[in-house]
Amino acid sequence: MPKPKLDIPIDLTKSRPWKGIVWHHSVTADDPGLNWDAIVRFHTSYRIDGQIVTADEFERRMRLNQGKSFLKPWKDVGYHGGTEWANGQVIFHWGRLLGMIGAHAGVKGASNQFNEQYLGLCAVGNFDLAPPKPKHWDFNLRLTRAFMEAFQIPASHVIGHREVFDRLGVPRQKSCPGNRWDMELFRAELV
């Protein structure tokens, strides 16, 4: 008997030929309201050391070298989609268009292949502290199955962001999608 998947519209005519999926977590608490908008705002803003700043503040501090990490706004949120608890239910939000390369899993000095070939999905929450709630876990499984079916992606090509580093042979820089998100179990439950 086939495992359940979400019924979401996936337009293959305007999409890249995705080979896999990389799961992320926001590393933020998921409160009862909508948090996806804050993630989009963060990715599309000027940022210094992980903090949103104005364009003027960005330019001023960059000139004075007051900061370690200076990021200009991206074209869109880095992920192709995200899930979160909002108003007592799990919701899916579309992110980047499926025809756009992601901005979620590049490794400076190593490779950008996981942005170019793998969809980026983000679950709102900090799964270093606790695993996803069962309903959120199940929703993410059903969502992943929908993308797997649409793009003929095998479960072995569904990975956590932390596994990008392993596959590139570089030290892990993140625990994403969280130390309490068991990717082996997630892959096993996909099939």
C-alpha cells in the first residue's frame, strides 16, 4: 500500500530537474503565529553577523569593517518551501520558484551542487532541542513524498543539511535539520 503524500500543485514545466531534497530547520522557536514571513524577511534583508540592518547601516559598518559576516539581500528566501505550526495546524509555504537555484546548501570553497541539484525545504523550529512533533514529522514525510514522486527522487537523495558536508568530504558546519531530527529514520519512513 502506498504511503500518503500531500496533494500540492507542482508545475514540472517551470521547474529544474531536481535530483534530491535537503531538509533544514530554522533553529528558532516555532510560536503559534506565522514565522515563515520572518525567515523570508531575514533572507531578503541586509545582514551583519546574523542581524538585519538597514542598507545605510550595512554600508557604514562595512566601510568601517565593523562585523565579520556581511550579507546583501538575496533575490528570495533561500528555500523552495517550508513547513510550520501556525494556528494549531501544520502549514506549507512555497518559497523560491522551482525553476530557481536554491540558496540553502552551498559550501564556500567546496561546491554549490546541493543548491543547484537539490530542493531546499525548511521546517520552522529548533530540532536540536526536541524532535519535530509527530504531526509535523508526518506532514514533512507526506510533503517529501510528493516531491519525490514528482521528480523521481529516491529516498537516498533526501538528506539533512548536515549531510551535505559529509557528502562533500568537509567537516560538518551545522547540525541542521537538528540533532533530534533522525535522518535515517526519516528516510526509512519515506518508503
